[in-house]
Amino acid sequence: MRVHIISDMEGVSGIVKFQQTHGGDPMYEEGRRLYTEEINAAVRGAKAAGATEIVVMDCHGAGKGWTFNSLIPDQLDPACEWVVQNEWTEYTAFLEEGCDAALFVGMHARAGSALGGMSHTVSGSQWQNLWFNDDLVGETGINAALCGQWGCPVVLVTGDDAVCAEGKELLGDALTTVAVKQATGRFSARNLPPVRARELIEEGAKRALADLTAVEPYVPSRPCEIRVQYSGPDLVYKFRYRHGVETVDPLTIVSRADDWWTAWRQFYF
């Protein structure tokens, strides 16, 4: 069984402030340690479930050279390998080769969520809303669609209670979720102690991988329309000559194509 672990920092127990997730900030090293250990918990659960190959992909943009490279390599469980990509959604080789399931660790809620801890989508200062056809999505949706492009189901989402609910709304009630904290505001949460959070993630990963048919791969319907609402017109202006992309108002673009992956690549890369 080949398992892809896709991870982010904001949904980790004990992480509630952006200072814990920004490269070089004083609290960042604490955040990296908490982050790495939750990834390790998912690796242990996957291995216990029978995974023969586990690849971790760090999807956190920490900046200052740490982007997509926030985990601590020499503290990573040796049962996995990990990928450092240069651009988000750039690495697809493991999925293209055939991947049985994906586990999402440390996810956060989409932009605008009422009580989503550290909620944002892609860039908190630039992206306001994102739709795949009629689905309002966040980063969980983007990563799920990326996996679904190659037929890989997402069977586990961990993070706060808001992103767990978001995951079930998008992927169905059969999705296994592990809420390691309860968001009480955008920068506040009631957290499980990290040791307990890791136990639950390990158990959740093992349980989720016991039935690879429980959750269907997320594949936005075809043809696909991706709509992005930005925070300022300058962010939209650059797309005015992009093939397949239409500016529908000063803050919004629409990318249309036969499938999600083509529509995504038309404007994101």
C-alpha cells in the first residue's frame, strides 16, 4: 500500500498564532517540532495499517527559504521519505505512479470560516474565495482535487474542528477526521496536549487506511470552472492575456477547461 501524507502547519495542536508558522520568527522552531511529530504520528499509523511506501509532502509556505520545507528532517520517522517542492501542487510524481490513499495532516479551514483557526486560502492577504464549479473550497479542497486527478482518495483529515467539518462537507461523512483542537476564534483554540493529539492521529490513520473504498476520490465535475476572488484589482490584472482565463469583475477571474488540472494550471502556474 502506497500512502501520500500531505501536511500543513496551522492545524497542528498547540499552533494558534502565525508567529509559530513564519520562518525565522522566534516561535517558529517550536511550531516545527510540533508539526514534525504530528506527521510522524500519521507515518506510524500508516505503517501499522500495512503501508509499504510512505511519502510526505510538506505544503506549508513559511517563507524565507523554509517554504514547503518546515518539517525537521532529522526528527522525521525513518519509515517515510519526504518531498521538498518549489511551487505548490508542483510535485505529482508519486500520484502519477499510483497511490492508494492520502492522509492530510495539520489542515486549516478555508478563508472566511467563522471560527476556523488561522483560516485562509493559499494566501491570506490575496485570496478571498475559491470555487471549483459550485464547491466553495480551501486548501483541503485543492489538495483533494490534486489527489483525485490521479484517482487517489483522501481518507483522513486532521486539524481543528472547523476543517474537519469542512472536509466531511466536501468529501463525505465516511471521511475519517481527527480534531486535535477546537477553534474558539481565528487566533485562539482549546488544544489537546500534543502527546494525546499524536495518539489520536496515529489511531485515525490506521483506522482510515483499513478501508480504502470508504471515500471516493474528489474529482470536480467536467468541464471544470475555477473561480478565484482576490483582494485587489492588481492581482487580477496580470491574468488579462492568460489563455482560458476570463476577468469577470475587478476582483474575480474564472479559469475554464475540460478538467480541473488543466483549469488549475492555466492560472496558478
